[in-house]
Amino acid sequence: MNAPMPNASALDFIPAVGDMVFTPLQCELLTTAHRLGREKFAPRAAQWDREASFPFANYDDLRNAGFLKLCVPTAHGGLGADYATYMMVAAEIGRFCGATALTWNMHICSTMWTGVLADGIPMTDGQRTEHLARRELHFRRVVNDGAIYAQPFSEGSAAAAGRAPFGTTAKKVEGGWRVNGRKIFASLSGAADYYGILCTEDKGDDHPDARDTLYLSVPATSAGFSISGEWDPLGMRGTVSRNLAFKDVFVSDAEQLMPRGIYFKGAQTWPAMFFTLAPTYLGLATAAYDFTVKYLRGEVEGEPPVKRRQYPTKQIAVAQLRIQLEGMKSLFARAIAEARPNPSKDEKLRLYAAHYSVMEGANDIARLAIRTCGGQSMMKHLPLERLYRDSRCGALMLPWTAELILDRMGRETLYEAGERDE
Ligand SMILES: Cc1cc2nc3c(=O)[nH]c(=O)nc-3n(C[C@H](O)[C@H](O)[C@H](O)COP(=O)(O)OP(=O)(O)OC[C@H]3O[C@@H](n4cnc5c(N)ncnc54)[C@H](O)[C@@H]3O)c2cc1C
């Protein structure tokens, strides 16, 4: 990572992640994200939401800015952003378009998990050599062709929660794998060039095992691959998260995104890999807060300049919003600074707390923002009602739904590894 700047004054705005010490690379990326978001993504956000259509124009801008290769290591032609840098930039994008930030996360994870995160996962020398050779192909596609990767894991079973093996299977055949199964909620469906799926290696017996999880990329042009289903949800409508089916889809060995068995180890080694869904929602919460302040001051463009700030109830509500937002940002900033392979128990519990606070807090903030601004603020030509709907989705996302975080936190606080009651 580059040397830190002495302070954040190089930025002429306060990023969604908060005011802190940034490296020169972080300053540069945050500035670009803020400019793209304000000038391009925010004005377009209502269109994707209304149509439930994918933000292709935003992806052209992300590609032109080099943001599709943000986490590809510099040695492979990428921008070389580390985990914390990605998390800061993603929050800034989420501030202007939730659907763009959330789908961009799916793409980025395909490069970050195989890149900087994989570097911290234990592998044998053979596995490491295999991985370094294979990931080159994927990095090249992103860097040279501007390819987009999706990340469809969910199947509507206990697998995405990490409680059962994936029902989608891959059987080893000559030169590659034969994939069968289905996925639901595949963000970027129809927009991605490659679908990075999790599936279980079919070893020909009746004992599927989560340790045999494979992480494979399926090219969108593969024979036997199809997309189906309606997409008309409450929020995050621009993610276009439809169903995928794989019927005897052949993918070559080169499409393996991680060596056999490594994804399972990675999920245990690097819990912060699941926290990457959170910055989108920190961005949404920041947007709801920003809007409320502007609205109460009578400064929203295109609206009558009616001030509502003089009422003590509004002032108190704004203070409450700020207190909750500051709490979320502090936990978020600490969690991204601490993220590493094999975190301590204390760090892991804090990571869960950060995730829960952001995912539940974003919707709390949007709810209070609407109540405080009042009826005119929830009209469709203003962003607040979309922020309210989009922010509802964070706590539903597996494997760390708000419910499952509470479940994990409670259990892992009260039980040490391997401890049981008689
Ligand atoms: C906008 C949006 C975009 C998405 N994009 C993607 C994507 O790109 N890729 C992807 O893989 N997924 C994606 N998802 C799916 C998401 O991660 C979840 O898989 C999905 O929301 C789960 O919905 P479900 O109704 O199938 O949940 P269910 O599995 O029916 O679970 C319902 C609730 O029960 C709880 N629960 C689930 N399993 C257990 C368990 N074993 N023990 C105790 N409690 C449990 C959880 O709190 C969960 O919220 C997306 C979801 C949304 C809303």
C-alpha cells in the first residue's frame, strides 16, 4: 500500500467512509468515484430503478475509469487496490447508486478473492502454482477486454448460508468440468460475461461435502447455460438478479477460479470476504442523511426553497441520524482496517457487529429520514423512497443476513471452538 497522506484535506468532499487518513491512491480513487457518482450515477439511478434494468451506462463509465480492474494486482495491469481501499471506494459509489455498487461488488469480488485474498489463504506449493497460472486468464479478460464477472452463489437452500453443500454440481471430465444445477438471485444476469459459481464436486458417491466446494467461472456463451424468471423486486431493482440454469454445461479446467477445496478454506480464513456487501449500504445511509440535511435546509435542487430546519423535532431527528451514522462509520472503518486472514475472536465479533450495524442501520436511517422530511420527500422524483427500498435489501443477503449474524455472534461469544454442552 502507498504511504498514507498526513491528513484527508486533499479531498474537497467528505467521503461516505468518513474523514480519515488516506493514501494517495485512495484519494485518487475516491475522487473519481465521487465525481462519477455525482455527475453520472445519481442522475441515472431513477431510470434503472423504474425499469428494473441493468446500469450498462454506469458500467461503461466504470470500465473507462479503470474501475473494473480496481482490485487486479498492478503486476497484471490492474489498479492494485487492497481490501480496505476497495471498501472505501464501494461506499462512495453506493452513495450515488446502490444497484451499481452492489453489482460492482459481485464483479470486484471475483478479482479480489482470486487476488489479494487468495494470497492469504494457505495452499500447497502445487496449488499456489496452479492458482497463479489460472488467475492470469481471468485478470487478462478483465484488464484487456473489460469483461464483467457475476457471483451467483444462492440456490434457495441452506448452502449460501454456509450450512450445506451447494446443490449445483461439477463432475470432472476430460479437460474440464460438467456443471448441472441452478442459481437464484444472480445479480448481473444477462450483463455478465462470466458467472463465478460455487458448486460441489460430484465425486460419484452420495456424500456431497462442503469441503469439496468448487469456484468455477462459466462463460455466458456456454451451451446449456440459460437465464430465466421475472425480476420485479422491492429494491435494488437495477441489479437484475434473475435465475440461472446449468444443464450439462462444459467448462474447461482453465475456468477454475480457485484450486479444488480452496474456497472452503478461504471462507474460514478470511471472514471479511463476506463484509464486502456492506459498503453499498453505508453509501445508501450516507445518501439518506445528506438528503435530509439538504431538504430540511430547503436546498434540494428543483424543489421549492422551503426550510423545515427551525423545528426542534427536526433538529433532534438529524442529531439521531448523525449519531447512528457515525457509529456505523466508526465500526466500518475499524473493521476494514483490521481485516486480515485468521482474525482474532475479538476482531471477528467486531466484524459481525460492523456488518449488522451497517445492514440494519442503513434502513433505520432511511426510515427516520422519510419520517423527518415528511410526505413530500417520498415522491418518486426524489431519491429518498428509493434509498428506503434499496436499503431494506442489505439485511437479507446471505451468508450474513442480520438474523444469521445475531445467531453467529451469540454462539461464537458463548462457545469457544469445539465446545459443546452435554
Ligand atoms: C438485491 C439482491 C441481490 C442479490 N444478489 C445476489 C448475487 O449476486 N449472488 C448471490 O449468490 N445471491 C444474491 N442475492 C441473494 C441473497 O444473498 C440471499 O441468498 C437471498 O436474499 C436469500 O433469500 P431466500 O428467500 O432464499 O432466503 P432463505 O434461504 O429462505 O432464508 C430466509 C431467511 O432465513 C434465515 N436463514 C437462512 N438459512 C438459515 C439457516 N440455515 N439457519 C437459520 N436461519 C437461516 C436468513 O436470515 C434468511 O434471511 C441477492 C439478494 C438480493 C435481495
